[in-house]
Amino acid sequence: MRSALHSALLGVPARRRRLLAKAHGVVLELGGGANVPHYRNVDRVVVVEPDAARRRTLLDRVAAADVKVEVHETTLDDPALAPSSFDTVVSTFVLCTVPDPAATLSAIRRLLRPEGRLLFLEHVRAGGWRAAMQRVSAPVWPRFFDGCHVDRDSVKNIRAAGYLITDLERFTLRATAPVVSAAVQGVAVPRSDAERAAA
Ligand SMILES: C[S@@+](CC[C@H](N)C(=O)[O-])C[C@H]1O[C@@H](n2cnc3c(N)ncnc32)[C@H](O)[C@@H]1O
């Protein structure tokens, strides 16, 4: 009970810290670099951010980071990113934005080492009255919020893309619009081709 209450009270910065404590080795962060201040004890962080304005906002954070950070003007589909070269991939509020989540999750699988992990923190499809609000706003929301889709079922998408979710927490984001307040955070590992075939 106490941990459920504690979880409900956590804000986004605390959630980022909690998630990023699980990062290790060589890390790929998709989009934005908002997590840069939270990395500790990793070898290196590579941020891929296609948007120039967002990259500029990163400079101070990179300069103040505790770890080595590289920022690349590209997306995760860039062939310069070598297959199986990352121990950790971090996606926070990105799977709602990418044009094709299945393709993005497949590209992440390609970049992760076999024992690597995807760390995610995302707003997702809601239930109850918030689902009704999402249905109403879904057609227009992406036009006003940088292509953000309010009602993606990212947990289902992660599983469908061949990952095993080993750690999952569902919660309500505080101090945000109800339409984007249903959220999840967790850890997923890519299943091997043999595991996927046997499933
Ligand atoms: C809603 S913002 C989230 C920013 C940040 N990750 C955070 O936690 O606040 C979505 C970000 O995803 C980036 N993005 C969209 N498609 C991408 C892709 N294919 N590869 C990398 N980043 C991408 C956008 O440029 C933007 O910075």
C-alpha cells in the first residue's frame, strides 16, 4: 500500500531518475536528451535527435553531464548506428511521436545487444472516462503537439515487436492533461528469434 502511494506521488523527474538508474554500458537515448542529467555509471550516452531546435536546448545539459554524451543529428534508422552496439536504449515520451512504432521498436531490437534492455517511460492509451477523451482528441492532437498520438497502446506494441517486458508499472502522471496522463514505465528485453518462434 505504502509503495502504491509512493508511486502515485512520484513526478516525472523522479520517475526519470528511477528508470535511468537501470541504464548501463553504452546507452542510446532517442529524441530530446531530457534524461541526460540522470545518467550515472554508464560508459557513454549517444543521443539521436533529428530536430535542430531540440538539439540546441541540449547543449547546457550535455556540458553539465556526469558522463560522456554525444548528440547526433539523426534518427535511430541511421545506418551509421551499428547493429548490436548498445547495452541500453532509452525511450521516454518518444513512442507516442514516432510515425511507425512497430518500425521504431524493430530498429531498437537491431541496435540492442542480445542481452541489452529497452527502458521506457511513455504516456499510453487510457481506460474509462480518459479513454473517451482520448478518442475525441486523437484526430487533432498530433497537429498541435508535434505529432504526438495520445492513445497508443505502447505496452502492446512493445510485446508485439518481440520483447519480453520484465518490469512494468502503470500510473497516472500528475499535473498534466487527463488525455495524456495514463502512463507506463518499465524494462523490456528483446526475445531471441528462437524464443519468438516458440511463443
Ligand atoms: C515528446 S518529445 C520527448 C522528448 C524527451 N525524450 C522527453 O523525455 O521529454 C519526442 C521526441 O522524439 C524525437 N523523435 C521523433 N522521432 C524520432 C526518431 N525516429 N528518432 C529519434 N528521435 C525521434 C523528437 O524529435 C522529440 O525530441
